[in-house]
Amino acid sequence: MHISCLSWRAIPAFLVALLIPALLKPAAADDTQTGASAKPKVAVFPLAGDMSDDAREKCGFALRKKLDRDGAYEPIAGPDMKDLVADVDPPIGYDTPVETVRKLGVGVDATVLIWGELKNAGPGHGSIHGTLRLKVLDLRDKSPKPREVTGNINEPTDLRFVTERVLETLPGVAKFEHPNEEPVHDDELSKSLWAKNPNLVANGDFSDSGAWAALYRSEKYSVKTSDVLPEVDKVNIYRMPAEKPGQGPDNVLAMRLSKECAENNGMACLSEPIKVTPRTRYRISFRYKSDGPSTHVFVKGYTTGKNVAGEKADREVFRTQVSPTGATNGKWETVVCDVNPDNPGFPVETLRVDLYAYLTPGVILWDAVVLKEIGPLQTPAFDKYDGALNHPATKPKN
């Protein structure tokens, strides 16, 4: 199984990634209404929550723009939805009764109703940490009941995946695609170099303790080897019994996530720094098996900078993100992704592999984490949607 990846050269402003598919598209349903349409109408209510007004508005805007791009539904314009709820007291929120929302939907002839909240994770978290909780009510169902969707926001692109997961529950909405900056380019040179070059990840087979640091909330610790699976919300290197007769035990990295952990911070394990050869392409491969948690793996690039105290410190200037995947139904899945560490403004000096799990509680196992040089750096090819990543409006200002 091959899973593709996304990347960006520096972390964009909060929620910019959410709007990537829409930034280069002409104004549509959010700006004008151009005559009658036979398409079912979708009402996205202004979101409640303690994130900024701007963040909540952008989330609703993105839902409408994604629907408009798909074409199966007609999203009701944002200003019209604001007018609809202007005099509603208390404001519409995640806990608003279904009947209240249904009555309001009648006023705009809506077939599908979406409402909820966007909340910060709490003190001590960055501006992009939070939770999106939405309810979706499709009045075409025989006995309409709201579907609930909750998603963590730990990175700007997380919000994109959550909103798309909401919309893909609607009949007729095609699965959203995420074109790659750096898909796997498996040419003869990369095949040859992949076969012969050394693995640059220290302890990538988890044969012993060390070389990996577990991160959960304020905890950070070196991962140790054990004959049993980790306790709840802990990580260890697990000596897994043989899966087939005649095989010896296999050491794997194991994480056990509680519901609170999975639906809030999630859990991560970070490799030791890997020195980067300039103008070089890399490839990452790993195996995983999950009875619930989703993967969200990153390869992060760093340059040497200074922290707030003026001390020398690593500064993240690049990352490649492997598209999230969920439970594997008892099977091991293999993921492969190319990495082009580059930033036009800063030299990428080192890389780290970040094994991150979230969303659903349970146990996830990782094995055979490999990163190798496979040839010269490739220039990213932005597609018609994600090309917005390279648009002047979304480039970070240094």
C-alpha cells in the first residue's frame, strides 16, 4: 500500500492551509447568488467556540467553498447565514437543539444543516491547537438524526481533513483528493539508491532502547524496551511475540492512546536528528498496525536559530506530511513517501521523523522506519488546487 504526502516550506499562518483549494478560484456561492438551482442546499451555520471570529469564519467559508468546488450541492452564502441567526438568542452552538436548527433551516430552504463549534485546546497550547466539533443533519434521511464529527487540530492542515471528512458523509460528494508536492517518483536511479543506501534513522528497527523520544502534553522521555505493551497514554519499544511459527520476537514501537489523549493532544514519538545533504531527495518508509488510532506522520526539517532567550536552538523551516490513515483491521500496512527538504529562505540542516497518532483510542504499533537518500532534490510541481501553497498570499513573511 502506498500513501501519498503533502508538504510546505514553512508553517503558514493559522488556517491558511484550510483555504488552499479556494484561494485561486473565482468567487462563487459565498459572494453571489446567480439564479435558481436544483441542487440541494446546505446551510453552514456560523460556528460557536472560543477561537477567534476570524478562525471560525474561515472554517465555515472553507466548508462552503469545498462544497462549491465539488458541485453536488449549493452552499448558502455566508452573509445570508449571518443574517439568518442575527437575532437568535442564545447563539447557535454545538448543543443547540435539533428542532431549533431545523426551524431556522426552513427559512433558507436548506436540505442539509451543519452547525457546531471551534474551541481552543486551553492555556499553554499554540494558536493552532484546538478541537472542531460539528453536527450534520441531512433532512433527506428517513428518520433524520444529526451525525457528530470531532477532530483534533494540531496543524493547519488538520482542519482541512476534518472539514472534508464532514462533507464526504453527504451522498454525492466525491472523495477529496490531495495532490502532492512530492509524490513518490520511483525512477531507476531512486530504485537503485534506495536498494543500496544506508538507513539514516537511528534505531529505525527498534532493536534496542534509545534514539526515540516520546512526547505527550508536558511529558518528554526516552523510549525504553519492554516485554509488555505500554500503559495507557504511554510509549515503549515492545518485544512483540512471533506472529508466525518459527519466527522470533519482533521489536516494535508501541503507543496506547486513551480517548482523552486521542481526541485532544494525540501522542508523538520523535527520532534523533538526521543530518541533511544539501540539494538531496530522501524517501521515508514505515510499517504500522492500528486497532483504532490514525497515523499522521511528518518529516520535519530544521535550521539553527535562536530561541526567545537568544540561545542557539533548532528552528523548524520545512515539513512533509504523510496523509492520515486509520485502523488497519489487524493487518500491517506499509507507507512510502518522498521528501524534498528545501526552504528558499533558510538552509535545512537536519531532519526528524515524527510518528504521531491521534483521533481514536487504542493501540498502534510502528516498525521498520527507514529514511534514505535517493537522488537530487526535485522542484515541487504545484497542482491547480494546492498550488495556492506557492501563491504570494500564502507565503510566510520572514
